[in-house]
Amino acid sequence: MVKAPDGLIHAKLLDGQGGARDLDWHEVENWNPAMGTRWLHFDFCREEAQQWLIRDSGLNDIASTALITPETRPRAINRGDNMLLALRGVNLNPGSEPDDMVSVRIWTDGRQLISTRKRILQSTQDLLEDLKAGVGPTDAPSLLIQWVDRITQRMSGTVDNLEEEVDYLEERVVAGEVKSVRLDLAGLRKQCITLRRYLAPQREAMNRLAAEPVSWLDEMDRLRLREINDRLIRHIEDIDAVRERAAAAHDELLTQMSEEMNRRSYVFTVVATIFLPLGFFTGLMGINVGGMPGVEDDTAFWIVVVLCVGLMSALAMLFRWNRWL
């Protein structure tokens, strides 16, 4: 029996009833549409998987190259009844940031589905669990639609977390936690920008998928795709709202910092204004020339001290009277 290429994650044959079974490589190579829907999932970083996709998969150069390209933005391309999708999902793997989005590439002709990835996408695991439980997709169109649905559904928790975080940060800004909240606001805005950078083109890809005249999508399928895209649009709008609220909170933070700086500068100005005449007076009394009054008088120093205190008190009362203090 010919060995499966290194990088094959799974080979499934859908039974049409919501379940699936594993295919060995001999069955993969001898598959035909009458057997049922075939789903091949590869790690495109493996050399053997790349070679099989390029030479033996039967895909054209555009499709095979797109399936193994390391970096790609969300998009949808069709050639006749063949559809190529590149999508992104939030990264829910342990120790990862949600905005470090995981890509998946999908090719289908309505009878089989070939997909590739580099990192694990939790929505893929959801599909496998559904198939194992016998409540999964029954054919290639439903497999594609449910996969896209799971990818979009998995974004809900991340968007909710962003909204909760901006609520918390706004409370901290109002409470005057100037120093500790600045980095948190910057990190939140970065997450929103990164998520939107991929979700905006994904929205366009979903629009195109629902609109393309492929024969294997019926009107109900297109309706489901439009509904999924509506949810994706709402996620994007929520992310935009979080980003705007974070920007507003950052502006409020800058205003508080500016006001605090102005208050400190004002205090320094008042102190300097009060002590400026005193400095002039004591400097005048300290010049080393003949004829200085009180040089021979033992009480002269205390007279100068009293005059300084009186002058300082008068200036303080003047500032108080004019409400400068």
C-alpha cells in the first residue's frame, strides 16, 4: 500500500448522514465522487504534502500554489465550479493571542474538499467533533458552509472580551489611573486594528462566495452564507466601536495628564511669583558695598526676616483675593 504523504492531517469520507470515516491512502487515491464527499486536510509546511498538492492532487497551478502559500489574505476565487477560499479565524490555542489569527485555505468543486493549514484552528476541531457525533455536514457544500459558520461563531467570544475590556479600561480612566492604563489601552487598540485588518477582506470574500454562480450552491445555501456574513459584519462593527471607545478613552487620558501637568506648572508659577520679590529684596540686602543700612545694628537681621515674612504674606493674600490660589 502506498504511504500517505507526510503532512496529511486527516482524510475523511462523509457518509451523507452527518458522520464520516477515515480513509486510508489507497482509498484516497482511488476515490471517485460516487463514493461520497472526500475531505483531505494537510499541513502545508510539510514538503511531502506540498509535492502531492502540486503534482498529484489534480489541481491547477493557481489552486495548488494558493494552498501552500505561507502568507495570504482572506479572499475568494472561482474558476467555473471550482472555488478557492483563504480565511482567517481567531487564535484560541493555549498561550496565543486572539489577534494572531490562524489562516486556513480551502479548495472545493462541490464534490470534494481539500484544505491546508499551518496552525490548529479550533473551528476545524469543532467540525471533526460534529462528524464524530454524527451531526456534522453531509456533503461538500454543507461542509464548507458549516466550517465558515464555525469560524465566524468562534469570533463572538473574542469580540465580547474586547467589549468587556474596554468597559473596564474606561472605568479605570474615570478613576484617574493614568499611569497603569496607558499600555492596556494601546494593547487593546492594537488588537482591534489587527483583527479588522483580516476581517474586512474576509467580509468581501464571504460576499463573493455567496454571489458566485457555482452550480453546487442552492438558494438556501446562499441565504445561509449571507446570514453568516451579516454576523461577520456585526463583529467588524463591534470591533470598530471598541477601537473608537479606546481612542476616546485615550484622549480622555491625555486630557487628564495635560490637566495634571498644568496644575503642577501653575503651582510652580505661583511659588516662583511669590518668592521672586523676596529674592530681589534679599539679594539687594546682600550686596557688599559701603553704606548698607543696619550693618552695625544687631537687630537688623530680624527686621529683614520680618519684612520678608510680611511681604510673602501680603503676596499670598493678594493671590488668594484674586483666586489664584
